[in-house]
Amino acid sequence: MAQRCRQLLVEVYNRLVTDQGALKTLAASEKPLRAFAHELASLTSSPASVLGASDAEVKTTDEWLEQVEGMNGSLETLDKKLESRTFLSSNSPTAADYSLFASLYDVVSTLPAAAQHAHPSLVRYFSHMSHLTAGASLDPPVTAFEPEFNGFPKIERKAEPKKEKKEKKDKEAVQSTEGAAAAAGGAQPKKEKKEKKEKKEKPAAAPETGPQPSMVDLRVGKIVSVERHPDADALYLEKVDFGEPDGPRTILSGLVNFVPIEQMRDRWVVGVCNLKPVAMRGIKSYGMLLCATAAGGKDGGVEPVSPPAGSELGDRVYVDGYEGMEPLEQMNPKKKVFETIQPNYQTTDAKECAWFGPGPNEPEGEKSARVLRTSRGVCTAPFAGATLS
């Protein structure tokens, strides 16, 4: 079990390690899982991605790694622990998540429907992790799976009993006391002036998180058909397959003057898949191709971004450091999410596609090149210093 965990950790974090010799030596070792994860983190360019960003997160990661090493608890106990968690120790997956997933994937992914319904949090967590690690080299191989919802027992929601207002009870008590005093012929007690209650200051609302690159749904697709738009000379009308059950999407791209139609056919591309559909000359486009424009402008060339070799339809493309975060179902044009993120999409000197900005837990002003990647590698473009849009 521990060997499977170490194997997955090496595969997931391999891209962050420059000293492949040291990684190979570590991979061949049989160190305890916690020690293995810490040594792996020291070899990477982003230890926080492996162990967590704070001391508290690292401590929680270590605790889970020790539990996974000697995993012998029941699924019921684990299901309870996962009720309120998306990930075990951080807001993105760490070594703890990948280790737990590797240790029990073959068990949870094959649970019959009744057992899934009995462990909903467990199955939800493992299904989510399976989508993040689909294609990983494990035995049995990792494939994404969905929970079995058919026949799931209905959740009974009981309405909370209405609470009597305390103020009403106090008022009734005062009236009763005053009435008794009047009946006895006694003097009615003077009503004390009510002191004005100081208005409690409302706590300041937490600032809304600004647009994040994880909000953009980038996916790998393949152009399965392409033709010229019947009413727009500069537009291609494409059918792009992203592996979705509804079939290929219709996408319009202004690439006629830059890429010959022969080079567009059967081409693997990266698409922005959660834009609001928009009509162009009478035909609605359900996304856009992410393209690179040469540093000198369009005269230098415009080309679609290329996903890494070995990509499969629907592979999620994410910004390094933001993996595991779910994109918006659809970006609201009024909030200008893509318009805020897009200017920081560029290519590096090595022609790798990247987003230049801070990590999810870093100060706003800090910027570094964070490559656009899938689980299979980094996305590329033909130009260095290009803008992506």
C-alpha cells in the first residue's frame, strides 16, 4: 500500500523536480510515507504544494500520512472525517490526499451502489480525486468515476421549531406585574426610561475574492470539422470535441487570415469552455480557442495553443499551483473574470504557455510564471513572449 502511495506522489510532483537523479533515488527507497513526502517536498520548487502552505497545514498533512501508513480504520470512520472536507489539509490537494487516494482507490471505486449510498462523503471525495489523477500510472490504473446516484436514499429535512421571541415574553411579564399592582391599589411603578441601546457595529463584510485563474475552464479538445463561416470571411466555423456527452461544440475563431484550413483539420487545441455563448453573424459560439499572438502583434503570426503530447479529450488545463480548484460553471461577463485574467496569459522564452501572477496563498503583488499544464505535461505555442487570448 505504501509503495503505491509513494509511486503516485512521485508521478504527481515529478514536474516540480529538477534533480531527476535525486528523485529516482528517492523513488527506489522504502522510507516511511511521512519522511518520503518531506524529502520529496525538499526536491520540488513548491514544497507548499506537497505539504501545505502553513505550519498548521503541514502538521495536518503529517497526521494523515501517518494514518495512511497504518490504515486499518473502517470506511464509516473515514466517511465521517470527510464530511466537511474537500481536501484533507489545505484548499488544494497535498501529499496526504494523493496518499489516501492511492491506498483506497481500488476499494472505493468498486463499491456497489448500496455501499456508496452508505458512505456518501467517502465516495464524493474519492470521485473528485479520481478526476484529478485520471491516467496516473497505478495498478489498477486510475480512471475517473462518478458516484452511483440512482437509488440514493432521500434526505429528510425537518423544519426547525419556531422560537418564541424573548422580547414578547418579557413584555407580557411586565404587563402582568403592572396589572397586579393596580388591582391591589398600590402605586403603579414608574416606567424607567429605556436607555437607547447602542447600535452594534456590523462586522465589515469579508472582501470578495477577485478573479482567479482557476475560475477559467480550460480543456483539451480536437477539431473534428472546420469550414468557413458563410457570412464572415475572417471566421472559421469549427466543431470541437472536448469529450462531452452532448457531442462536439460549435466554436467560431477569427483565424482564417492566419492559419490555413488544412492545418486546422484534426488539430488538437485548448478551449475556454465556460464563456457565455455569443452569436457571431447569426451563429452561436460555445467557447473559444486559446491562441498565441506573436510578441510583435498579429503580423508576426497567430496560432492555437497546443496541449501536451498524449493528451486526451477533455483533459483539464490548469495554472500551476491552482490545480484541484474547480472553475466557474459559466463566467459572468459583467464581472469581467476572463478580461482580468487574460492579460497575464503569456508564453515564456521556452515557448511554454503560462499565467504570470501570484499563487493562491501569495501576496497580490508577487508575480511569477506559472505554466499552463495538464496531468500529462505543459501547453506550448510557436512563439516566445507571445500573448494568449
